[in-house]
Amino acid sequence: MTPFFPNVPIVETKEISENLYIDLDEKGNLVSMTIEHAKEKAGMSEVSFLQMEKASI
């Protein structure tokens, strides 16, 4: 099974909105996603996330 966010080089970052960015590989596939200020924007008392290190190229 292929992971949802594969460990491949990022070739482009697109700003979807002021607080949402996506990173794409050379084929345009989603590699990672950044949601800035998620806790404040969602109005939730608690937000959980997993942060992974980028692969060194």
C-alpha cells in the first residue's frame, strides 16, 4: 500500500488560500500540506498533528 503522502521530492508549492499550502511532486501529485493557524481557525480547543522530517536530498 502506498502512503498518502509519499516520500518524493517537492517541485512546486501552491498557495491554496492565505493559510493553506500544498506541495506537489513532478507529476503534480500531492506530497504534503501545510495548514497555518489551524487551531485558531477551526475554533477548537485542541488540535492534534504529526510532524515528519523532510528527506534530505
